[in-house]
Amino acid sequence: MTTYAVTGATGHLGRRAVDELLDRGVPASDVVAVVRRPEAAAELAGRGVQVRHGDYSRPDTLPAALAGVDRLLLVSGSEPGQRVAQHQAVVEAAVAAGVQRIVYTSIAHADTSANPLAPEHRGTEEVLLKADVPATVLRNSWYLENYTAQLDRYLATGEIVGAAGEGRVSIAPRADYAVAAAAALLADEEGTVVLEVGGPGVTLAELAAAVTEATGTTVRYRDLPADELVATLQGAGLDAGTAGFVAAIDTSIANGDLDTGDADLAALLGRPVTPLADAVRAARA
């Protein structure tokens, strides 16, 4: 039997990936949920999943967490500035444990992107290339939830404000990415595989139109130069660093850094990516 492990298994993506493995018929006893707080995974333990303590920032916890694991879904960490070292600790523990394949959630076009999040993913991909273990690198584009989390503001103001110009961003709901990650973990691949994973590319003006369609409230996109977006965001209460970060992401969208197309995601899903308006409508509900 193959044993599958998912790190960050109580997080938004990891938990959905565990559920997808179980839904696809993987015995719960063959699934390992690696978590920082085992008590937060009590429901999974109750379903028969092996819940193990593993903390990216505590390498000493990782050997026991990955013992006996054949395939590992390494969900990228959430602490900027620490991720390469954290991920390297997981990869080294996985190699020592005899893991046969690592699936890693990277970022779109990690090797060339100017997105401010890309360097740590690029660094992790380099760690994987040097490791003695095959990998499936899922270069995920943007989660729809990055936008729907702001839906109330869009509806209240009637606009999405950004600096992305006509750039396209391949957004898809997090649930689609989780299903894709589980599918990649179950797939029998040879060697290292790199996939550019996302939905059909849309402009932020098209996103605004989808919000309008899904909610019945007119929302338009207002495009600004990056420096004006920074000033606008600061005026709305964001600190300078966060405002600059958001503007840098939009600039990378304008450059095409988050446009992957939907072919790789649809192939992993075995179906079309969830339509944008449907996904916005579900988020609103």
C-alpha cells in the first residue's frame, strides 16, 4: 500500500486535499496529516487519518512526521522570509525517510516571475532539483479567494481598484487547486514534472464583470499607475509596505506573470475549471 502525507493539513488547501484523497477512495489509514497542532486535526483523526506533529520551523519534528511516507504533498508555508529554509528542512527529512515523490505548491512562472512571492518559490524549486527525489511542481496561479475575500468592499464601492492594466490572471477557486494537488499526488509520474496551474486568464475588468453578473450589483475596474495605487491603498489605511506589496503583485499581473492558461489545471481536474461567475456566486453565498 502507498502512504500519502499532506503537510499543512489543517490549512485551507491542505485540508481540502486530504478530503479529496479520502473521497477518491484512499484508505484513511494510508493518509498522514502533518500539522503543527494535532489537536486542530481531531476530526481527521476521528476518521482514521494518521495525524502527526510536524512543524516547518522545527526540523526535529519532521523525521517522525514523515516516517513510512511514500508520497508527500508539501504545501508551501505562509511565513515570508522563512519559506526556503522551512521547505528545505521538509525536503531533507523526506529524502531521509525514503519518500518517493514530492508534490510542491509553487507559484506561476516561478523561474521568471517578478511577483514578490516568486523568489522563495524559485528557491524551493532549486532545493527540489538538488534533492535525490522526483518532484511534481505545481506552479499555482492566484486563488479566486484572494479577490472574493474583498467582495463586500467591491460591492460597497462599486469598483475594483488596481494597477494590472490589461494583464491576465489565471484565477481559480482554492477547491480546484486542492483537487489538482490530490490528483498530482496520486498520479504515477516518472522523473520531475513542472506544471503551470490556473484557470482561464481574465483581466481585472473581466473579474469585475463576473462579480457584476454573479451578484447583480454593478462593479467596475479602475486602473491606476502603480504609484497612485500605493497612495490610494495607504489612504485606505494600509501601511506602506503592504500597499507596495499589493502594487507589485498587480505590476506582475500586468507583465503576465500570473497568466498560465487552464490546460494543466483542467487536465488534473479531469474537467473544466470552475467557471468564474459560478465560483464568485458560490463565494457570495
